[in-house]
Amino acid sequence: MVEWQKEFKVGKYTFTLMEIRDLLISILVLGFIFSAVLPNFQVEQGTPLVNFALAVFIVGPALLFHELAHKITAQKFGCKAAYVLWPMGVMISILLTVITAGRIIFAALGAVMISTAYSTRLGYRFIGLSMEEMGKIALAGPLVNIAIAVFSYAFIWISPQIVQTMITINLIVALFNTIPFPPLDGSKIFGWSKTGWFGLLASAIILLYMPSIIGIVFSVILAIAVLAITFIVIQLRAPASLTSVFRMP
């Protein structure tokens, strides 16, 4: 019998078989959803199986690394974090895709659940997250999507249509998560640092819309410059101590 909840370590970080299973299911469902709309992007006019495999390759990293970024950052701050599948969301996503033939996309398949109070071998542990720490956990996801987009530009010569679609999807995910309304990442980022929120928003917009105007190279340079200036400003405005006053050992 499989012990789905059993934890194992990869370096400093813990994982369970259940969250690996949930991530895999989410990626496959996302691949199915987007395989219905990929022909609209004119990426591949092949068989359904080819479109499905291509969709998994294109959209899988956007989900996987976005959620892992949240998880790893949360664990760095001492929290317990695991990706959890939302079965109802999976059902709604598949049904909408089938009923509307891919014209309506609903991709709320799961999320990283963060626990600030949990049992350990030595007792119970309580973690208090400051607004800054919550903002950084939220920022990690869309920031990774932007990093994937920038990195992908180096390979756009291999297959411009496929790589550009991957870039676009990652930037749309990043841009969507800047919306400053709960439970989206943007609400926590905006609550922590309006400078950080604006820098994330500006860099995503630059990378999504400016390459057709000023070219890929200048767009990437401009977006990286915006992010660099953003983090410099955040550091200059940061208090002397960044440790949460609520944190307990």
C-alpha cells in the first residue's frame, strides 16, 4: 500500500508522494485543456495525441515551477507547504473544455497549502509570517514565470511558434497573478510592497507587449533593468532587521 503522506527530503526541502501525484495530475489535465486550444495558436496541427504532448511540454513548466517556487520559499521561512489538488476544479476544468470545445479555459486545479502551525518529532511548531515574508512567498511564483519566459527567448530560434507560445503562457500566468485581489498572489505582493508589485507588473507587460515594438533583446534588457531597480529600491527601503517579530523557534 502506498504511503501517500510519507515525507521525504530533497536537499533542505520536504515533499510527499501525494503532492507529486497531484502535480502530475494537474499538469496532465492542463495539457488536455490547452491541447484543445493549441491549434488556435497555430503551434501544431497534428493528431490529438501530438497536441496533448505538445501542450504538456508547453504549459507544464509554467504550473510546475510556479507552484514549486511558492512551496520552496514558504519552506525557507519555516512553514510546512505542499501542493494540493482541487478535485472539483479538475472536474469543472475538464467539463468546460469538453462542452465549449476549448473556447472557455478554467485552470484552477490546485494550490500550495501553507501551514504555519504543525507537529514535528519534538512537538508542535508555530511560525509567524510577517507581511514581507508573505509577500515574498507570493512573489516567488510569478517571478519564476518571468524568469522562464526570459530564459526561453534564448531558444526561440529552435521553434519560434512553440517557444513563443511557452513564453506567452508564462507571461500571462505572471500577469494574471499580479491582480491585487485575494486569493491571487498580487494581493499579498501589493500588501507587502507596492514597489515590488509595480516592478513585477511592468516587467511582465514589457515582455508580453514590447518585443513587437522594440525587439526581443531590448525588451528583455528593459524588463531585467526594471526588476533590478525594483529590488534595489526594496532593499534600500527595508528596515534594519528583516526577521519577523512574531517568529518562534
